[in-house]
Amino acid sequence: MKDVHVPRPGETLSDAILQHLKYSLGKDAAHATTTDWRMALSLAIRDRIVDPWFASTRATYAKQGKRVYYLSMEFLIGRLLEDATVNLGLMDEVAEFFDDRSLDARMVMQDEPDAALGNGGLGRLAACFLESMSTVGCPAYGYGIRYEHGLFKQSFEGGRQMEAPEDWLTEAHAWEFERPESSYRIGFGGAVKVLGNRTVWQPEETVLARAYDMPMIGWQGRWANTLRLWSARPETVFDLDRFNAGDYYGAAEPEALARTISRVLYPDDTTEEGKRLRLKQEFFFTAASLRDILRRFEDEYDDWSILPSKVAIQLNDTHPAIAGPELVRLLHDEKGMDFDAAVEAARGCLGYTNHTLLPEALERWSIELMRSLLPRHLQIIERIDAAHAAAHPDRKVVLIGDGDVQMGPIAFTMAHRVNGVSALHTGLMKETVFAELNRLHPNRIVNETNGITPRRWVLAANPRLSGLITEAIGDGWVDDLEELMQLEPMADDAQFRDEYAAAKRANKVDLANYLGQQGLAVDPDAMFDVQIKRIHEYKRQHLNILQTIALWQEIKDDPKGDWVPQVKVFGGKAAPGYVFAKEIIFLINAVAEVINNDPDTSHLLKVAYPANYNVTLAERLIPAAEVSQQISTAGKEASGTGNMKFALNGALTIGTLDGANVEIRELVGADNFFLFGMTAQEVVARRQIDDHAAKAIAEAPRLKRAMDAIASGTFGERFASITENVSGDDYFCVASDFADYWRASRDLEVAYRDQADWTRMAVLNTARSGWFSSDRTIRGYMSDIWGAEALSV
Ligand code: H2P
């Protein structure tokens, strides 16, 4: 899809869509399918992005400003058409065009496949950052992998999660520009030779990294950056000798092997082969990105010592942490810089964001694997480790220890700034995982609390609420979200509250219709309570479902009681190899099956678990939510970003003092937030108590009853792994937090009965969540980490 149609002066969007339908797609309007219309619209919109995109690139060259490079294994961009249309202010025109043809613009837009090039918050954060960097005019590139298949598609069979390959690329993708001229040879394995005074890595296997660019347009089209994704290609397409010898499979092998690298996101890495592939993927995209970054630098400058004043590279988690050693290798081995100077220059460029304290996410690779795949990098890491040891003789942290290369400490040592993603998480990072490194490098750790882009998460996803806000305070909030503060007094204005409540109700009706189409009838007047995120023990979806069972039991005891009807919505995928998380999914579905079909209670309580949670589904659920479940074990959720989206869209949070919940509660006010559970310190202390779970269960008869119901087969299977976990070790303190969670859930229901007051609290949540714009976060990174300046065209 290489032809760019240049809009002719005076050409309307409508002309452009029709031109593309005819000349790019070869279709007659009378026979166009929804996909044809979607492609024609996408190409017409894309044309309008190209000029600002070029202008931004030109401005960056002209001003010789510092460029930011955001390296991430994940970019959970979802659909791009609606975002781009909204940011260009063309939504009304598009709606009119399709109205005139008796077509629904939203349906056309929803035809776009959801690019699931990420897993959860980490990848979605990267996508919000790309949009915000364009909105604030920060010259930037996102770098990642063009996975042929993103995160798997989830379905349920008999309540169990099934996984199928995701296929966003089976249809033409309107947003990417293939760049065959931007290809780099990436090596693996082989040997390291010393030739004269130079060290040379001679890889034994090489693949090509080919660039694909997507323009990322900011608000009002003022600036556009690039997301450059790498696709793996073989050096030789196929082996003609083997083919002619009749070995047809063998002839295709080089291609198949090379392409494996960019085939899927997060291949199962429980096997050695899986680990090898994962490390290959990480090196592949990091090395290609660094080569591209240095090539761009060399086009403009010839003094390597100024690299850190022109280049900021952000490592999104440890996945691209090999960037440190690779940059040193490029600068020292290939560009001839002195080793220590190369380390300093690399450190001057690099920043590292830590997204979790869970040990599973601080990657480590066996020394053997590193030696066999990246032998030169292992040497460089050893040398940096030795220098670090010499500089800090009393240090305990090692870059290579316990037989493994430790990517967390490597990222820390090679970065000039290391940041956490919420105030609590940053504090805990200093006290726990990086305590020792923080002592040695006291000013390196900084906090940048996460944020979300209001363009996608309010303006596009919730047009009813955004219309109301704009009517009340103008549209300045869209790129200055703290303007929402002006809504505060309106929380006491009955008419405004009614309109606000009406917008929420209409969103609930939409969601009810959607769930209805999937076979689950729900009452739009029930309280909509939502927990959407990766399924993980620390996020405690099992706490939520246990509470749901207990509630069902109480309703069943007294079906005529004064209950608040509610719909409990779950959404999320479990990693394919994570057996316990898959069991939680199975339990939720089993409970849903029983509760939803119970004639005594089903008018009061429903459980919905729409399959295949992704960005598109989040855009549907969040605007309709009234209750936001943020119930992780305190100290475990680094930040959360869904929590911010919900608060902004007027859902009230029930949550622990974890991650950014702490900051949300401070900002929206303790009275407008339903707090429960132990603090991070209390959790640590609680775990020291013998049989803490058994003790908690003994004191919480409702929990005991719910667990007994599961164990006795009320929901089909007996889910022994879950009940044994909660009543046994219970590392995540489900049992110990249950009673208080129950109490807070009841408080919520009491509050919900007073609809006027509930809406008042919801309005205050919206009004006071402006600080969570990712524009604010990006400005923080620019000043505290990158030293980058905003530009304009
Ligand atoms: C992670 C953290 C979240 C954090 C997000 C972005 C890894 O995302 O756990 O707490 O908000 O990064 O910093 P997630 O669990 O959603 O996959």
C-alpha cells in the first residue's frame, strides 16, 4: 500500500473517499462492502496525515532537536482509524458522508482489525505515549516488532480459555508504509575475534530486519511521529539448490526460521527453545532500532561525544535491556570509541522504566544461552560488571549471578534514569528490588506516574460524556485535561447531574445491547461493576468472584430483600502457560453459568464475561461502567492505567491502596473512593503470621460458605487448586482481605441507592482526574529523563 494520494486543493473528504474506493480499491460504490468503505476511508484519512507527518520530520531536522526513541516489545494500539479521524477533527464529516449513504460510520470504523500487539497495561501505555508525544510535539519514534500474530484470540469452550492465533494482518492494513530500503542485517551466535586492536563479532546466523512505518497523529493534527515496527526476513529467500534436489521443505527452511522471529508476541518461553526465541526477538528489534538511531545521528553529526545531547532512548521494561551492551558494542567495536567513553555515552542516552516488582518480570537469561546467542554482549556485560565492582567495592549487586545474566540490574546500571510508574511503586522499588543499586546511585530513580490519552479514552470512546463536557466548559480539556476541574461546581447542579447520568445510562444501554447480542440479557438499570485486566493472581479476580458467590448466596437466602441489582463484568486473558490463571477463568465462567440461570436471583445478579478482551472491548466497557474494581494485593500492582480510565469516565473505584489507586484517591477525594484492604506494609506483616489464611477464613463466615460451595461442586468442578491456594499459602492474601472487601462492596451498594449523590461523586471523579492525562506524564519524562524539547511545525 505505497501510493499516497495527495489531496488536491479544494478536494473534500467525501471526494477523497470516493476516489480511493474507485482508484485504490477498484470498487464501484454500488457494490462496496463494509471493508471496502473502511479501506477507502482509512486511505483518505491517511492522506491527511502525511503532510503534517512530513512537516514534523522536517521541523525536527531543521531545529536539530533531541529525538526520543521509545523501545517496546509491545504497542497495544488497537484500532487506529477512529483515533486518527477524531484527532483530525473529521468525525462529523465522516458521519455525514456515511449517513448520506445510509451506512453507519461507527460500524465502518469497527470493521478495522484490533491490532493486539501487546498484552496489557505496559503495551497500552506505550500506545498512549505515542499519541501524547505527538500531541505535545515531542519528536519521537516508537520502535517495536511487527508481529504477524499479536496476542492470541481468546474464546471459551465449556468455560475454559481456548487460544487461537490473532490475525490482524490477514486483511490489508491501511496504516503501514513498508520501507524495504530501511533494512538491517541482525546477527546471532558465532564467535568473537580480535583483529589487531579491534574486537569483531562474527555472527554465524543473520536475518534482515525490515522497517514498516505507521504515522501517529496528535490532537488537531499539529504533529505526527512514527511507529517503526521491524519484520524479520531471511537473507536468502530460499535455497534453490535444495529445491532442485527435490528437498522442497528444506529449501523453504531459511525463510521459515527467519520469519519465526516476528511471528508471535510472547511465544511460550517455558522451554529452552522458547527462551532462545524470546531473547532473539528482543535482540532483533533492539539491535535494528539502535542501528537506525545511529544511522540517523550520523546523517547529521560527526561527533559521537554529543550523542546523548541528541538521542534519548527509553527502555520500556527489561525486554530491550540488551540495548545497553549493544550500544556499547556499536560505539566501541564499530565506531571506534574508547570503551569507557562508549559506556558513558550509552548511559547518557538510556532511560529504563520498571513496570513491576514481580520477580518473574525482571528477566534473566542463562549464561550459556547468552554466550551461544550473543557472545560479544556477554563479554561487554562482564567488563561493565567488573568496572562496577571496582567502583563500588562493597556492592552486592551483580550483573551476572546465580548462573544468569540479570537484565534488571543491567538496565539499571546502563541507564542514567530509572523510573517507576506510580509514587508507591517508585518508593517500593527503592526499598526492595533496587535497594542496593539505589544506595550506590542515589539520584537515578525518579517517578513518572502513568497516564492515559483523553483523546482515545474519553473523546473517542465516550462521545456522550465528551459532548456534555464540551458543552459545559468548552473543548480546551481535550489537550489540557486539568481543565476538567471546572466541572467541580457542577457536581452540585441537579440539571448537570441529570444530563451526566443520562449519558451514562445511554452507554449502559449500548453495553446491555451488546451483551444481549452475545446471549446474555442484562438490565441496564442494574449497577454495572467491571474488572478488566490480565488474569493474574495478584490482580485477584478470584477475590471478586468469591465475593460474587457470597453475594449470590445471601440473595438466595432472602430473594425478596432490598438488593441493588447488579451486573458483574469480567474481561481478560490468561497467559497460555499460566495454569492457575486459566483455572480462575474457568471458575468465573462456571459461576456465571449457575448464577445467570438461577431463577431466584438472576433478576438481581448477573455475571458477564465477554471473551477476547482487547482495546476495542475496553472502549465499550469503560464508558458504561459505574464501579471500577481495582483490588490487587497492595504492593503488587505497579500503577494500573485502567483505574484512571474508569475514574475519568465517572466510575467509582473500589480498591486497595496499591499503585496509582493511591494517587487517584488523593485527587478524587477519599469520600469518593471505596477503600478496603491491607496496606503494602500490612500485607508483608500478615504473611509472617502462621496460617494467616485459615485464621481469616475462620473469621469470615461468608468466605467460608463461598469456598464450601465451590468445594462441594455447586459450580460443577471443585476447583481444588483455587480453594487450596486461598485457604493454604494464600500469598496474595485473598482470605485476609475478604471481610473488608465485603464491607466496602456493601458500602458501594448503599451509596448506589442514592442516585443523585452517586452521580455527584461520579462527576467529581471526572472533574478531578485530569492529572492522569498521558500528556502530563510525557512532559514529565521530557523534563526529568529525556531532556527533550517540544517542537511545532
Ligand atoms: C504493567 C503493570 C501495571 C502498569 C503497566 C504500565 C506491567 O501492566 O502491572 O501496573 O500500570 O505495566 O506501567 P499490566 O499488568 O497491565 O500488564
